[in-house]
Amino acid sequence: MAQGKLNSFGAAGTLKVGKQSYKIYRLDRLEKAGLKGVSRLPVSLRILLENLLRHEDGRLVTKQDIQALAGWKPKAKQEREIAFMPARVLTQDLTGVPAIVDLAVMREAMKRLGGDPKKINPLAPVDLVIDHSVQVDHFGSPEAFHLNSQIEYERNVERYAFLRWGQKAFSNFRVVPPDTGICHQVNLEYLGQVVFRAKGNGETLAYPDTVVGMDSHTPMINGLGVVGWGVGGIEAEAALLGQPIIMLIPDVIGFKLHGKLPEGTTSTDLVLTVTQMLRKKGVVEKFVEFYGAGLSSLSIADRATIGNMSPENGSTIGYFPVDEETLRYLQLTGRDPELIKLVEAYCKEQGIFRTDASPDPVFTDTLELDLATVEPSLAGPRRPQDRVPLTKAKSAFQEALPTLMKGGTPDKTVSVKLNGDRATLGHGTVVISAITSCTNTSNPSVLMAAGLLAKKAVGKGLKTKPWVKTSLAPGSKVVTDYLKESGLLPHLEKLGFYLVGYGCTTCLGNSGPLPEPISA
């Protein structure tokens, strides 16, 4: 990772963790240089501030840029642009392939010009997760996963062969293969480092993990204390080639949480409530940062669910600072013990480690939510951000149905023949039931709740209607592991929810064809 040549505020210093020494850029040096109030900035802005300190070169990042961000005035109109250099780039197979094609073309051009094509490589680390190509062609059987995987490889053999070549040819480029998981959950469980380590010039540099992704739900990683958001392909390609993201210094909306979620509610209910509040507030192109003692009652999976819905509420990020829960999650997911020690030491040294006693940062504006007031909810009928209380689901559906129809009356029905039996379908009949999406399947509490519901349903003799296309497409293999270990997977399978793949599937529109009698 390149560093700027300037150090106007004397921020470069050393942090010793155990026997290892790291070079860091200290935020407290700014206070000592007379820039008061840095310690009360939102944590997300302090991470951007460290980024500027580390890359100060007098050209892309100037002393005046650092002073402007350090002196951030929460109520003022933000008009100054800064150059942000993300630590890494995340992408998936639909948006990432064109970027790798561009690199390959650049190598070809370099070769024609008589240069060394091997010099063309990403300058920032790039991870490409293959998750957008699997489709639910087969379902409702133990063979569904294998058959869908086989078809996926047949359909995408050229693209996958190209990506395999790219992983071998380019440095700083890794590919997570198909049938592994959804990119955002893989990012959360494995790729995210919280604090990056980079060796060069005889020293090891430690700095906050930051990321831009070629997917709108990249802010899911905000739940782990990593600043990151989705960008377009051109911006992401520029970042992987070592160019900065040029951005206005953002407004930051503080969202204070206190209390605990009541029994019977899930992170899905919480995120729908939070999204509704933020859309009403108006947070487009703003950072949102969560704070308050209520954070201690939320798991990383809960926080990631909220961060994931940033595109739906309009914000750039939905950030949760690093705290003890972050460290527990890193340990739970098998991160390097030395990394976990560094994350704790670095964040505490920089004053960005949250506790319930941490003073509230200063924000552009604030919202507040008592978690105890959250109620079970559904989303729909058209948009995932439209919250409907579970108690009003029936009436809301009846009101919405006429608005979804192109013609006819709500009570119109048709008779279809399925597997030798006749069934009557009408407007509003559910024909697809999918357990999928990076928003939901990353959260063990939500998936375990689905398994327990299936167990209760099977115990009462309930069966899935024959016209419903059922599928289970988790965000990672960890999900199927704990569903198996808990003994809940067989109950889901009895209702038709067999594993169909690890990827976005129905959430992306890859639900596959409906049975002919239904689609006719």
C-alpha cells in the first residue's frame, strides 16, 4: 500500500503489539497540532481522516484537505472534495468480469508496445466472489444443489475459465469459486480484516480496512466496523488501479440505539424499522453512524443486516464502530489471533473503539430508537423498504392486490393440473417461496427461526402447497452447517426447502422457470 511522502502533522508513529511493531498514522497528533475536536468526530470520519493522513502527498491529498476534514462542521454545507483511497476492492462475477477483461486488454496493449505485460496488475487487492450466476432450475429434491451447480458451470464455462486464468496471471487478485457463498457474507465472514497489514520498505504498516464494491449492498461490511460502500464499475476500476475515489466530505447522521429487541422479533424487523425511519429523515448521499448503549445488545449479524440495507434507506453507509462484539466475531469466524490482537490495540490507540461509556460523537443530525419498541414486520408488496406490521399483513395484502393487477378482478381463479391433481390458483397466490438474500441468510437467528418454524409446521402435519416453488440458497456454507448441526435442516427439507445453491438466486431474479402448468 503506497503512502504519501508528506507528514505535515507528525502523525507517523509506531504501535507495538506483542513482539510486533507497526507503523501507524496517529489521529491524536492532530489535536496536539491545534486541530481540536477530532476525538468527537464520528468514527467513520476519523477513518477517512486517517486515510488522508496516510496518503498526504501535496497533490491528491494536501495539508488543507486534512485540516478541512479535521475541522468538520456538522451543520455547515459540505463543499470540499477529498481523495479517498480504499484499502481493497470487492466485486462479483457479473460486474467484475469486465474489469478483468480491461486488465487483460491492457496487458495485450503493453505487449504490442514492446513492454512487459506482467507489469499490468491491480495496485489495490481485489476479491471477486462468484455468486450471481447460479439459477434455480431444479428444486424440491436432494439432487437440486448438484444439478443446479452442474448447469451453472455449463452455462458459464468460458467466463469461469477466464477468471481462473486471471487469478493465476494477476497479482493482487483472488477469486472465490462458485458454490461458496454470497459476496457480502463471504466478505463479512472471511475477507474483512478490520485493520489491514501491509509490508514494505522494511516496515509493517497498519491501517483501517476500507473497501469499495461493485455491488450496492457492499455496506453490509459496515457491521464489522469496516467503512465501505458500493460504487460504479469505472470508479472501482480506478480504485484497483491505485486511483482515489473523489468525494465530498459527507454529512453524518447519528442513529442512537438503546434497550434490547423484544422476544419474538428479529433483525429483519429491526432493519425494516430503521429503514423506514431513515427514508423519512432523508439520508441520500449521507453517512449514517450508529451509536449508543443499544449496540451492545446487537450481534455482528444484526448490525450487518442493518448495514446491508443502506441502498434501500438511501445512505452511503450504515456504520457500526468496532467494539468487544467485533472482537468476539473475529474470533468466532477463525481470524488470525495476531490480527484480533492488532484490531483491539489499534482501535483503542486511535480512540475509535466503542464502549457503552464512549462519549457521543457530534453529528449533522440524529435519530433515536428504543429497540424494545420494534415489532414483527413484513416488507412489501413491491419494495423491500416498505414495512408492514405483521398484525396488518392480511389487510395490507388485500389493499395492495388490486394495485398490482393489470386487469381482471381479485377473485378471479384458474384451474391447473399438477402431478395428476388439479389445483385452483387466484390473483395473489404465492408461487415462489425462497430462503435467500445476503440480507437475511447471513443472520443465524433468522435462519434458525426459519428452521424452528419448519419443525413446528411439520409437527402439526402441515405441507407445502404443490404449486409453490421452494428453495434454500444460503449466503455461505456456514449456514447449512449450523442448520445440520441443530437438526433443523431435515424439517426444512420436508417442506421442500432443499439446498439449491450458494448465491443470490431469487433475490437477483435467478429464480428459474416455474413449472409449465403454473407459468402457462
